[in-house]
Amino acid sequence: MTVLAPAAEGSEQTVLEARETKRSYGPAHFLLSCLLLGLPFLGRQRVTLTNERIILEQGFWTRTRDDVEIFRIRDVVVRQSLYQRLVGIGDIVIKSLEGRSEETHVLRGLADPVRVSETIRTLWNRTARPLSRAAILD
């Protein structure tokens, strides 16, 4: 995981770059992937967090890219199983509003998921919340 400098006003800059860790596969998947010469690790999810959007890229044979605009985010949830807590990783579930329907995006197997979710929350507070006096009082 790479954390970069704060973003400047008016331009889109990368705040954080992360990949799904190899630890997210668990011991059984790790052994299986070693037998398959590491092929499952090639299609890991890559996450790029900018001051305007979250870019999710995944896949090896077929690449999928999904952009989630920060101002459309409605909820961020950190989910960790017992195994994930032991190895220091977790999943982040992002619920966003696209048009009239709600979409769910899962950032799988990220190291230090609480810090990543707090970074997303901070960016959301900067971009999506109104800057009026009434918003400052709550």
C-alpha cells in the first residue's frame, strides 16, 4: 500500500494505491496457487484512491475497471474475518448511489483496512459535504 501526498485544489491526484494482498487467499488457496505457479495472484484487485474517485481494477485474462465517484458514496464498511484479523488485512465494502439504484463495491484483502476506510471518509467529507455554515455546526 502506498500513501501519497495530499491533493492540491482543482486537480485530481492519487492519494493511495493498494493491491489485494496474497494473504487474503488463506492457507489452502496459497498452497493451491503455489501448485499452479502463482497464476491466481496475477489477477489480484488493484485499488487507486484519488481525491475525486476510487478506481478498482481486477482480472488477468479479462480486465475490469470500475470507477466510483467519491461524492456518490453513501456508506463505507470494514469487514474482517478471524483469519483476516490475525494477518492484518480486511475487506472494505463501499455502498454508492448510481442514479436511483445502490451499488456495492468490495475492496478485497487490503492491509490496514481501517486506515483506508478513514481515508475514504476524509475525502468524502471534503468533496461531498456542503461547506455552508449549517453543515459546520453539526
